[in-house]
Amino acid sequence: MHYAKLVGASLLGVVLSAAAISSPLSAETLRVMQGSVSAPLKVPMNRAVVVESDTPFAELSIANPGIADISTLSDRSIYVLGKTPGRTTLTLLSPDGRLISNVDVQVTPDIAEFKERLQQILPGEKIEVRTANDGIVLSGTVSSTAKLDRALDLAERYAPQRVSNLMSVGGTQQVMLKVRFAEMQRSVAKNLGVSLAAQGGNRIGVSGETGTWLAEGNALGSPVNVEAGTRGALALGFTAGSVEFAVLLEALETKGVVRTLAEPNLTALSGQEAKFLGGGEYPVPVLTSDGIAIDYKPFGVELNFTPTVVDGDTINLAINAAVSSIDTTVTVEAGGFSINAFKRRETSTTVEMRDGESFAVAGLLQDDFRNLNSQLPWLGDVPILGALFRSADYQRNQSELVIIITPHLVTPTRGEVYALPTDRIRLPTEREFFLNGTVAKPASGPAGEVARQDFTTSYGYVME
């Protein structure tokens, strides 16, 4: 008889264990095996399940009432309410004080509602949700970092500071940034000057000669000088009795164009900073406690940027781009050293665009104009003849700078598909060099075709 009861209790325990594992979150009844530990009972937080025992019980208790709350519905039914994520034990005793069962109660976050909200907000994303202890574990693959952040923000609502992120971002996450610096500087200068002086003796000179036609202390004007390297100047001296007259006429017109173009390309992983410097470093003396040290200041084309692939092909770019050069027209004398100044055009901004789109992130149009007219008092106001006593100086400088950026989502490729600048030129043989005087020859193939292109057509700006 005792053996039959033991076999029946074992079969009943197997059936109850299978039912508990198949539907742990449902509100179905739990049939407890007499005198042994039953299968774990999982209760969602802030939700309740009803537990039913096949044996009438007289007493029941919960180890940690802060995790789950219990109440009796009858001598066989128990109402269990999940309060805080965690694990505790439910104990059932028979009327004669014997142990009926110990039930392991696990209160977990309510991920059923979280899964529903996740599918509503991020439909189509392959995100798996699990519980671990009192937290939420997210795994799977999302299409962008923006959707990953949304999933984490939503999970924080259900399990604050208890979210484990095991998700990965799919798609292309490497960004190549193409930056074009284009600058044109145009200058026009015109000068017309007349100088008069009078004293004794005579002398005549032409442009390019140097000398002083009148000594210091002359009666009228200043010594007439033609400096070395002067262009467009004519000096003439003659005497009238005991008085020498000297006349210097200067007429000069200059035009200049400076073209600057740089196109640095740089590739970086999403969220990582990349730096580029094409130029050099200029030594600058610095005074220290030990004497004079040398510090180096970079110049040239500088590019720092941090790309972030936001959603699909949308790219967020934090950019710091600059073009600098040494300005030899401005110098500073310090400690026996002559230090040149720097010209620098810089922009720092954050923009957002799609793959292949372009943005002009910076532009500069500068127009400097100077017109100076000098004359001798009263004599310069005389009609017609007054032009001999006047000097005019006209200068105009224009500068135009544009910085255009274009991001691309890129993936690695095989190295042999790239063409290097050195591939376009083939070194000559000894026969070609000594007999024909050939220094270099275009290479064969597509790289050679690029090297043979004609770039002799007109380009740039036309100045009137």
C-alpha cells in the first residue's frame, strides 16, 4: 500500500511539473506535489496568479513579503501577487503540521507589455527580450544606432538601471568624408605719382637706376629717388641758371590671382573621431624657465570629424576643418628671432545629411578696397596743371572661400582595385633616358589614360 502511494505521488509530480513549465506566466492553477519542492512559479510584477494545491493546507507563509504578497481563497487555493522583482519561497503546511510543499516564487518584470510596446515603436526590428534576475536583457540586431537608443530608453522605463544591452547594429557603419576647400584671391593695384624737387646741378635717370637727384635741404620737395627694383618710373633733372629742377613720374599697374584647392578624403568608423593634416609644422620659439624652447605649430589642410550613422543612410557629422598658411608679410621680432604670422580659415559645425549629399558648410567673400589721393596744398587744385602735383594710389583685394563636404557610407574592398598616383608614371629605361632624354613615361592601362589627359584649357577667373 505504501509503495502504491509513492508511485502515484511521483506520477502526479511529473504531470504538475510539465504543466508548470509549459505555461509559467499564465494564471492557471498549480497542483503541488505532496511533501516535495514543486516547480518554480513565475509571477510578473504587479500581476497575480492563482495557485491550487491537491492537498488541503492549514498554514502558508512567504519568505519575503516585499517580493510577493499572498492571500488564501480557500483551503486549496492561494492568490499570489508580484510586487518587486526577485526570488522568494512559498511554504504550505498540512493541518497536522507536516510540510506539503516549498514553492520557489520568481517575480520578474512585466516584459509582456514591454514586448508589445517595442513592436509598436520599432516594428520589423529583430530584438529579443529576456529577463535576468531583476533586470531585462536585450539582444539581436537593429538597423541603426538611433533605433538602438530608442529600445534602450524604453527598457529603462520598465527596469531602471537594470538593462543589459547585447544588441548589435547592422548595416554599413564606416563613413568616408570628402571635403573640398576652394579659394580664389584676386588683387588689382594702380599707382600714379609725381614728385618735384629743386636745387643745383642736373642729372637724368630711367627706371631701374638708383640714386638721389637732389641732396638734403633742397628748397622745394624731397630728394627724388629711384629705388632698386622700381618699375614704371622716369626721373628727369635739368638746370635753369643756378637752380636745378628734378621730376619723377611713377605709373604702375599690377594684377594677381592666387588659386587654392584641396580635397582631403578621410574614413572613420561611426562614433569614432578621425584626424587629417596635410602640410607641416612651423617652429616657434617659446620662453620657458630653462631658457628658450622650440614649439611647433601645424599649418596646411586640417580636418577633424566624428561621424555617426543615425538611421539607415542618414549621417550626423561633427566637423572641424581649417586651411592655414604662413604669412610672410607679417613678422614679429622677439628675442632675436623673426617669426612669421599665419593665415587661417577655419570652420567648426555639426550637420546631418544622407549618403552622397553635399553641404556647403562655410563660405567667405571678402572685398577690400583702398583709394588714396595725395597732393601739394593749393597747387594740386589748379585745373589741368594740378595733375603734376598729385599722386593717386588704388588697391583692391578680393578673396572667396568655399568649403563643401560630402559623406559616403563605404565598405572595404580588395587592394588591387585601387590606383595610386605613382601608378600613372613609368620610370624610363637607361636607353630612353640617355638617348631620348625621357624623364618619365605614362603607364599603361586606366591609370595611364588619366596621366595623358590634357589640362591646358583655360580655367579660373577672368579679371577685367
